[in-house]
Amino acid sequence: MPLHQEAVVAHGLLERDTSATERLTTATAALADDLARGAWLPGPLEQSLSSRLLVACAGDGQFTPVRLRETFWEGSVALTYAGGGRLARLLHGLYEVTEHPAADTEPALSAALRLLERIARPGAAEDDARLAAAPGRFPRAGV
């Protein structure tokens, strides 16, 4: 075991992994809910970076710290301000979970993946907002 991991184990900090998963789960659910209600809409930067991350993960379907760092690098400082910094916080949560994975991370990573797919799809957020604003209306097939 590498020295830094031994220090973490010795200090009983392994629960950080579980709490990182919980934080990611909470952030993903809140952002997905706001996206569905139209309370948050991704801008062009957020759509572009989400799409870019999904393309980077397409080969093996895995978020990795390296891919997430590259996404942050592409977003630069603007990502922390765009859309209230919500996508940046979600990506940070993904980074924490992938940097120190725990056994229970798969549901959180899957939920984050589905959300990023919605964010990356042009027009998806506007469709969600229209559906949320029209209760009792069902989308047509193919919409």
C-alpha cells in the first residue's frame, strides 16, 4: 500500500470516500431535479464540456481523474462561474469519487453519467423545462 494510503488508513479517513459518494449523489440529484424543472439550464460551455467528457469516456465508459482534470482545464476559470458553478461542483464530486473509489460508487457514477448525457444533448434542458411547465401534458413519441 502506498505511503499516502497508509496515512489515510491510519487516521481513519477512509470514510471520506463514502461521503464523497454521498456528496456526488446529492449534487447529481439536485442538479438533475433543477434541470428537469427548468430552474437551471446549461449554457454552451457546460454543454460543450459535458459532451467532451462523455466522448473521452466513450471507449471504456469510465470517469477517471485524468479525464476530469482535462475537462476542468478546458473549462478554465469560466466553468466556476457559468451556471452558478453547478457543473463545476458536479465534476469536482466526480473527481473525488474517482480519485478514491469505494465499493458503493457505481449508482452515483451512473446517475452522474445520465445527467451529463442530458446536459450535453442540445435542446434537452429546454425540452425538460417545457415539459415541467406543462403539467398533465405528455411528450409525443420521439421527443
